[in-house]
Amino acid sequence: MKKTIIILIDRLKAPTPKFWVKTRNYMLAIGGMSSIIVMSGPFLPLVIVKIASYGITTGAVGTALSQLAKIKEND
């Protein structure tokens, strides 16, 4: 059990590769822009708001997955 916790802590402290940092930033931008569109829903057609709600989901999932990628250091 302790070994698993140590592995998780080491993984959280490991640096993220440049590609995944860029991906995370793009996904955060997509999620943020989509949130703004959804919040202004009464002023926009329903189709645009529906598409933006998918953008929020895509941004959240993409951000979470890009945070999981870590650089593995050789022992």
C-alpha cells in the first residue's frame, strides 16, 4: 500500500512533456470559450449552445487526460 502511494506521489511530481502542456492549454481554452457561450445561452440559438456544451465536455476530458502524461525518468 505504501509503495503504491509513493509511486502516485512520484508520478504527480514528474514533469509533463511539452506536447501535453500545449494540449492542456488548448483544451482549457476550448472549455473556457464554450463556457462563455453556454452562459450567454438565452441570446444565442439552441444549436450553438448545444455544440458549446460538447466543447465544455471535450475541454474537461482533454485537460484531465493531458495531465496524466508524465516524463518517465530512467532509474
